[in-house]
Amino acid sequence: MDSKKAIIIIPGIMGSQIFAAETITVPPTKGFADFPNTFQKGTRLWDPAVSRLMVVDEKILALACDSDGTPVYPTCINPPTVNKYNKRGGFQYGATDIYRRLYNRLYRHYHKHGYDIVLFEFDWREDQLETAKKLLAFIEESGYESVVLVSHSMGGIVASYFLSLGEKARKYVYKHISVGAPYLGTVELPYLVTTGNIRYSAFENMVVSEPVAQIITNIPAIYVLTPFKQHWRPFVSHGAGTGFYETYEETLEALEHYIPGWNKKLADKIIAEQSLMFNPDGSHITSLVDTRYVVGTGRSTTCSVYAAFDNPTDPTRFLPFNSVKNTEGDGMVTKHSATIGDTIPAERLFLRTNTKKTTSEHVAVVSCEDPKLSKLDYSTVDLVISLLKELAPPQQR
């Protein structure tokens, strides 16, 4: 009898839906006191329904965590989606339906060969080491003997923590396909935290940036995006053109000093856990299994940030971080981060470049919807399928 097998998609940060677990009431947002701020059990809080713009603030504020990183309001997520093929409508695969096309193509190619196709949505706010433990529990409870992990963005961090759990976790992994993972964090972190502007999301607009900025510094998962000590490169300058903080330690001190609401307790805990993603010899934990790395480049991507001030002598006049960009990345994650300091062997690295035939944008690589292209682009999803071709019996490929 064939062993029980699965292909598990691990979404990126903000890529999973979050719902109200019971009826909750959020204090009114300044200026919108007359609009509803009570949400019934089952209301989708993330992604917010932008068709009702006046309650978007409250929905996002309902995702707030306290200073310990614990959600303030009772919330829940979808259970893992298993073998639910639905080509059009009627069901949503992650926030903004981002993983529909990837999920359905994996289903069409591999379910008939005995693989469960799973979308493992998770609470993207929590410490992702805890998410990795939940993934291990799900695999064990489901009776899987062999799994393929397909991780996107922050999902690559979850996969890394999963592998760090030791042989009890790694024994399950037949292959890992990583797409656009920020293995060394993202230099855009200061800009993201000070503005709430989620550049790589479908919600890059004024509607969500203010409430996101209000809650973001108490979200544990945000701190794993802090650029890593391993393969360190200075990325924060004192001001436009005035020189960089050269060391890892002084950069962390600058972030703590200049980012309003920086939660040092959470940051210290989460940043300390980053070392779990590296082996004693300095190699990355993903090297312990058969991993292929799909990396986007050619998009305008933040490569450094600088602090801006109305008055440098008055810290209350601090303005949000501004960014300096180049094209060495996918719009969110630099090539340096996604390739773990350019340490990925060439035979395991698959670059997606910004051309008319291939999209390399951080979200579009899995959603297939690049606004700069006139039609859907399945090139990266098809690449993932091809990297898994040995899963199908040769006579049936």
C-alpha cells in the first residue's frame, strides 16, 4: 500500500485569512465613530473587505496584539485546505485568493498520483517557530509519511524553523521548493514598520497603512524580518547620504531608537531565534533537505533605508524611514536575502527575471497576476510543477 503523501503550500506573511472567533467590538477609530465596529463571529478580518472602506480600520485594529505578542481579540484561521479543487469562485485560497492558481495546478498534476494537496494557512502574526511546531503536529496527526513543502515568502521562514525542529521533522520532507523567501530578512523592515505601507500586497494604499502602522510593532512575526547577523550587510544610514551604521549591533540599537513603538522584548526573543535557521558550520538549515530556490530579480527593491528628521536634535520630529532601491530583488526581497548571501549552488537556484515572458514580482510569481503584463503569467507556477515532475510515474508524465 502506498504511503500517505502530501504537497503542502506554506503561505507568506499576511497571506492567510484571519476571522473573528466570536463577536468582538473594537473601539471606534478617530473620525469614524458613527461607523460599525462590532464584528460577528466568522467575520473575515484579514484580508479586509475594501468594498466597505469605512470599517477597514476597525477590522485591522481587531488584529492587534498586546505587548507580549498575544492577540487582543479572539481570532481564528481556516483549517488546512486539503484536496479542495475549485477553479473559479466559491472558495478562497489564502488572503486575496493569492494561492488559487498554484493550488489548483498542483492538484491537477499530482493528486491523481496519490498526493494530498494542502494549503496550510496560519496566523501570520505569531512567532513562526510556533507555526512550524503546528505544521509538524498537522503532518503527524494526518499520518503523512512523506511531504513536499512549497513555501512562498515568509513561508520559507516557517519551513526553515520546521527543519530546525530536528530529525523528527526533517524525516518527513522529500523535497522543498522555496519561492521568494526572505532568508536573511528584508531591508525594507524599517520602512514597513514606520509607515504600515505593505508595498507587496494588494492593499498598498492609504486605506490600510495607518491602522497597520498602529498595530505592527506588537506583531511577533514582524521581527523575524529584521536583517540577520549571518551574511550581514549594512543597510541603515544616519540620514540621506551621511553614512551607514556599520555593525549589526549598532543597527539594532538604531532601529530600537528610531522606530516608534519598537517592542524590544519581542524583538530580542524573535531575533535570537533566527540562529536556529543555521547549522553549526554556518550553512543554512534548508541545505539539510533537497531544496530548490526560486528567486525573483529585476524589480525595484529596497536595498537600504535612511532615517529622516524635521529637526535632528528633536527625536519627536522623526519622520518615517525612506528607502533607496535597485533592481536586485523581487520588489520586496533582495536577491542577497533570497539566495542566503549568494551561497545557493547554481544547480539549485532558479532566477526569475523581469522580462516580457517572465514575471519576477514578489506576489505575482505565485498569483500569476502581474499588473504590468497584459495576461496571466504561469511561468513560475509551471517551474514549480517541473521541479516536482519526479512525483508522477514516468509513463504518466
